[in-house]
Amino acid sequence: MHFHCLQHVYFESPGNIAAWINKNQHELTYTKFFEKGPLPPPDDFDVLLIMGGHMSVHDEKEFPWLRQEKQWVADAIRKQKKILGICLGSQILAETLGAKIYPNEEKEIGFMPVYFTETAKQHPYFNHFGEKSTVFHWHGETFDLPEGAVRIAYSTPCLNQVYLLNENIMGIQFHLEMTQDIIWEMVAHGEKELVPGSSFVHSAEKIGNDLPFIEHGKNQLYQLLDKFFKNPI
């Protein structure tokens, strides 16, 4: 299986998703927008990954490639590719599908729980998560559910954390793909966002203390990828 990854900034790589791809001996190629990488024809790959980044979907003037990316993602959707969007990637997917993207009432930065809906608990892609899972967050914007999509997970300050559309398009607002190295790169580049005063924005020290949650998230991620990509419904 050929996976193609859209990567927006150099330090937000697919991390543990790439490790799963390598473990299962799939092919992985990239478009790295920070290097002005080319976008291949959608017929050249089977699965699309859309990663995170510090920019907003609305920052087309500062990052003009966003407009081209959205048009290209729309083509991949029309061709019914399997697509997984993470954080910014989930927002790009949602906007391309016609949903509104806007600032969330609270930023979420750090390891905090998400809760799974009754639909998720009974769905074969997600039933291994149980009631809740502590995962890594770093986002300030959110989205409405795309038309026809099913809400899979939510958090206390953010209604839409995971959605699924037509069994082949999945948006995840949080980060199961993170490694320690990626998290510390994000902290280094976004330290000014770690301001005290919000219970949903953790300090760098707190994030460091919570790094053991990564391994549990990796195990849950691998199960999800096994189901979503290897055993389609």
C-alpha cells in the first residue's frame, strides 16, 4: 500500500504513523510544503495522510500553498481515497468538506483526556479505546462536523475531537503520532503559547512529566491503523 503524507512544518512529521507504515512494509512518500515539494497525482497513491502545523487553515496569504493543498485534497476526496487528517490536517479536511473552522473557546496544549461517544464504543475502528484516553493536544482552533460525518470523540473544552465520514475519511484533532522528540520540538517552537492561567494549557514541565502517556497512545494508534487501513469495513 502506498501512503502519501502532506507535511506542513519540518518538526511535525508522521512520527509513530511512519513507524507503523515501515513495520507493515508499506511505501511512504511526502509532499513537504516547507521545502516547496510537489503534489503528485492522486492516482499515484492509495492513502493520504495530512499532518499538523502551527498555521491556520485561514492563513492563505501567509502560506499561499494552502489554497493549492485544499484544491488537491478535494480531488483526493472525489477519488474516494482513504484519508487521515491530524490536527491542522483534520481542519483542512473539514473545511474542504464544507465545515466551518474557528477559534475554540480554550486552547488545549498538553496531555489531557478525550472521551469516546457511544457510537465509537460500538464501532470496530474505535472500540479498543474504551470510555476515554489521555492524549497529547496542541490546538487553538476547532471545526463543525462536516455534513454526514459522525462524532467519535470529544473533550471538555472541545466538542469535536475525532470524526469519521463514509468509513474512509477520518479527522483527529489530537496527536497519537507524537514521539518525545516531536513534542520537544513543538515546545521549543511554541513556548510562547504555554502561558499560565488556563487549566487546558500545560507548562513545559508538566508536559515533560506526562511523556509516559506516549507509549499507551502509540499502542492505541497502532490498533486504530490496523483496523482503518488493513481491515476496511
